Amino acid sequence: MYAYISRRLLMMIPLLIGITLISFTVIHLAPGEPTDLQTQMNPQAGSDLQAKLLKQYGLDKPLHEQYLLWLGRLVQLDFGNSFAQDNRPVFEKITERLPVTILLNLLSLLVILAVALPLGVISAIRRNSFFDRASTVLVFVGFAMPSFWLALLMMDWFGVRLGLLPVSGLKSLGYEYLTFSGQLFDRISHLILPVFIAAIGGLAGFSRYMRSNMLDVVRQDYIMTARAKGLPERTVIYKHALRNALLPVITILGLSLPGLIGGSVIFETIFAIPGMGKLFYDGVMMRDYPLIMGVLVIGAVLTLAGNLLADVSYALADPRIRQSS
């Protein structure tokens, strides 16, 4: 197992370099320059100022030289300074926002697993029942709804009309003056809508994967043998069938992490949450190349780590994989 993990970690290095190379090339091919916001809106700014800014940011060099210089700083965990007016280190700006994004994604992932897995198992056990058909319709309706439209709808209904939940930020005004229980309730109330919007899309996919896998597993010979031995149905389903049905879901879980991180851009922008997604959106709008690359690198590392975790979980769940590795 340790040799398998070591090989996977070594394979992540060239893969990460390839991701950064493609990302660096694509963002520089996009129209517009970081200096446009500082020169085009200023009537007194001429071509000399724009050339000076390009030299200051190192954008006057060929693209391959810019990438090698950036890669050299990355090896030292230096993402450079932001092109924004504050000129703060990119690593410092990311570390301020990253915990918020990780918290939101972990909560949404827990909600997906807590709801989708039981929903898929029950739907498979009660195949073609009213519960199976009703849950199928509901999850696909939720999957078909655009997340930004659903977020705006929830904000209007629960925030504006009913006044039950806050619609922006992570805490209310006067948060510092609340008691501990009041602060905890305030945090939870601010997280309900963003976590729900982040999780609603994944519920449909995971519940359908779980239902399909359970239907395949319960038809296997070893399940029929377990039932023939007189084992209780609960033991057959939750001890023998469920564990084998989880194997493909673990793989899908690892592959879904990039979607969860990418989806943060949408709901963090809509709900004005100071997370990495909103930071990335602001960086793209400002053509802040160091900030964009910093966020992409962090996202790539988290994605690769998620895939590695999925493979390790797969090996832990299936003894055959442990023996072969």
C-alpha cells in the first residue's frame, strides 16, 4: 500500500506541471492585458506608462520565459504578488480565503453523502415503488435546475419574502456582540443556503449511481447465497451488498471534487462569500495573472489529492486491490 501511494505521489508531479503549463498558456491567450484597467480608464496614461507597467509585471518577456520564472518561484512556494492595487502576496490572499471554500465544500459533500447514499439504497430495495419513482423525479428536477437560478429563487423566497435566512456573507452585523450560541446560530443560518445550493446538483448523480450499483450487486450470486443461508435481510443489504456497491461511488466521489471546487465560483459570487471561488472570479475580471495561477494551482493540488484519496479508499474497501498493490 505504501509503495502504491508513493508511486501515485510521484506521478502527481509531472501531472501538476502539465496542468500549470496549459493553464498559464490559456490565461495569457485570453484577450486583454492586466494593464488595460490602469491605462484605458486614465486619459493621461499613454503608451509609455503601459510599457512601464508591462516591464514592472514581467509581461514584456516571451511567454516561455515568464512561465519558467513563475515555475521557479512556485518551487519555493512563492506565487508572486497580486497585480491588484494592494500588491499583496498571492499566497497570503489565498490562505485567507481557502478555509472558507474547504468548509463549504466539505459540508456540501457531507450533505450529499448523508442524503444520496440512503436514498439510492432505499430506491434500489424498493424498485419501481412509489418512493422510487417520486425520488427519481425529485432528484432529476433538482439536477436540471441551474444552480444560479435556484440560488436566486431561494434568496428571494427564504431571505426576502419570509425573512428566515440571510442571503449574503458569513456573519451578520453586530456578530461580535452576540453570545457564543448566538454566533453559532448566526454562522449556521448563513451557511444553510450556500451549502444547499452546492449540494443539490450532486444529490441526483450520487443517488442514481448508488441505486444502479445496488441493483447490480443484489443480483449477484453471493447475495443469493447469503439469503439462502438465512441471514437477515438487513445484514445482507447493509453488510454484504452495500460495501461492494460503494466501490464505483468512491471513484465518482474523487472525480466530483473538481466540480465542487469549480462550483464555488458560482455560489460564492452569488452569496457574496469571501472564499477562493469569489477571489478567483475577481482575479479573472482584473486579469490578475499571479492570482489566477495561484488559485488554479491550489485547486489542482486539491483535485489530485482528492483523486488519490479516492484510490486509497477504493483499495481499503476492496481487499483484492490491496493485495495487488
